[in-house]
Amino acid sequence: GAVGKDGYRHYMEKELHEHPLVIGQTLQRMIDPATRKVVLPEMPFDLASLPRAVITACGSAFFAGVVGRYWLEEIARLPVDIDVASEMRYRNPPLTPGSLGILISQSGETADTLAAMRGLKNAGLPILSVLNAEHSSMARESDVVLGTVAGPEISVASTKAFTAQLTVLACLTIAIARARGELDETGEEELVSALLDLPSRAAEVFTHDDAIRKMASVVAEARDVLYLGRGSAYPVAMEGALKLKEISYIHAEAYAAGEMKHGPISLIDRTVPIVATVPSGVLFDKTLSNLQEAKARGGRLLAFTDEAGADRLSAIAEQTIALPKVHPFVTPIIQTIGVQMLAYETALLKGTDVDQPRNLAKSVTVE
Ligand code: AGP
């Protein structure tokens, strides 16, 4: 039947609040509660002997793939190529035989992703799709479908489907890492615990709504916003910037924080706020020093960190939001909820049509 807004002002607000539920449902599908091990459906290929993976998708689904690349390379030691589907489909890249093609899509109908998928398939690659619409064109043409259990997503701006994609990619990473001998029992238990912790920790993000609204009041005044992050927090910055552009019509750009001094630092002044995604962890100090450079040029720093990074960030940032401290593996999932909420609150202040932003379609079924 028709999906209602359940008392929320917009579908996007409702769907943002479904993050904890959707992450939990997706994990239920992939983790055996008795053994606490990731269990994937039967695969017509051997995860242990994949030479590489090729990931392709569009928009937010592409950013989920970029997080997936950080995970697959670092944890499973699997080399990954990734590109947006509109480029991948015409690039005619040399493909290593036996590589796995990974597609990510909410709708399963995006024209470019479908075409890129057919290209990889014609080249002989097996196709694994991460899909929310399990009865879609991509589902029919894939060798294996890993479902994101996000339910219908009505808002044009993707929210819960994105965190569900990350959840699936995290589980896939664990399974591939195990198959390749890169993860022992203890290692898997540690990562699975981090995932199972997520639904309750994700729910805690909503307790920061006042602080996020305050941050939105600065962003809403800007014409341009720079999003910065490093490591797996960099694609989170990309997701934050895309969401802001889509629904608030404010220009935003994401940069790998270490790349800022190679160009975009010349943009920085009081009128260009910087939204930084900086979870505690190995890249924390590096990111902090990039942000210090930005601040020295007059930049207004608005930071998403976690409870362990809050003191050091609030010493330099105008506003700091301390999201729940989780295992470093899953920080991009928690940070994403923060930047998506910031985009939503900013759009509310701008008075835009949040669920149906101008010029955009939920699913882009033409090239
Ligand atoms: C995200 O907020 C977008 N509306 C858009 O980038 C979307 O993620 C992209 O069009 C891909 O769609 P799909 O997941 O249905 O393939």
C-alpha cells in the first residue's frame, strides 16, 4: 500500500529516522545470530581467489562504493577499481579475468549503472549487486544479489538506502577478508560486534538534532560550502556535499582534506564554511592539521567528530558535534547520518521542496 509520512514533515525526515531500523534489518539478513558470523548466499564464484573487484554505481550509491573500496582494500587486501557508471560504461578498461563486478543501486533501474553492468558482464565478469529493489532489471541480470533491507525510499535524496548499502558492503568485506585469510576468528568477531552495535549507536545521533540545527543556520547563509574528510570519512564528505546540493541548492564540494592545499584552500574565507567529518582514529591528527591550515585562512570550521575527538576539535572549531564513538571500521556509517541530517535541516531553513527537489528524479532511467 501507499507509504505515509507517519507524522514526520517529509519523507526524508522519516527515512532519516529509519536508519537504526534499516541497519538492523540488513544485518539480520547477513549475520547468523547464533555464530555471529557473516553468512552470504551461495556464490557462483570463489571469494578466496578473486584477483580484483570493479565497483560501479551513480550518485550516492557510488559514494557507498568508495567507502567499500577503502574497506575491501584495507581489510580484505582485495585490489579495487571504482568509477561512476556513466564513465565506466564507455571507458573500455582492460579487465582482469576472474575479477568480480560489484554494482550498487537503490532502484536497480539506473540506466548508466545497468549499462555499465552489462559491459562488465559481456566481458565475462561475474556480477554481484547490492540492491534495494530486489525485483528490478539489475536484480534479474545479476549472478548474486545482496539486498539492502531499507524498505521503500520515497525521498529523492537517498538516506537510509545509503547506510544500508554501507552495511552490506561491510559484511561483504568481512566475508571476502575471511575467505582470503586476512581475518581470523577474533578479527571477525571484533568487526561483527562493531556492526551489531550500530543500530543503538545510530539512534543516539538524533539526540544531536539541536546542535545540527545550529550548524545548519551557518550553512544556510553560505553560497559555497567545503566538505573535508580523509580515509573512509572522505566519501562521507562527498555524500554530505551531494545531499546539501540536492536539497538546499547550496553549492558544496567535497575534498580529501590533504588535497586542500593543492587548490581549494584559495577559496577559503569567512563566507565559505567548512564541514569536516573527523572521527577519532589513525587519520585524526592528520585531518586536524589540515583543518588548522584552513582556520588560519579565516575558515569557519563546523566539525562532526565523536566523543573521543571532541575536546581537541572544539579547541579549533566554531561548532563541534560529538557523535557516538564506535569502532573505527563503522565510523563512516555514523558520520553519514550526521551530514545527511545537516543537509535536511539546511533545506528546511531554505524552504525548499525537500522530498522533490527541482530538476531531479528519484531514479534516472534514461542516459
Ligand atoms: C542521492 O541522494 C541521489 N538522489 C542520487 O545520486 C542516487 O543515489 C543515484 O541516482 C543512484 O540511484 P540508484 O541508487 O537508484 O541507482
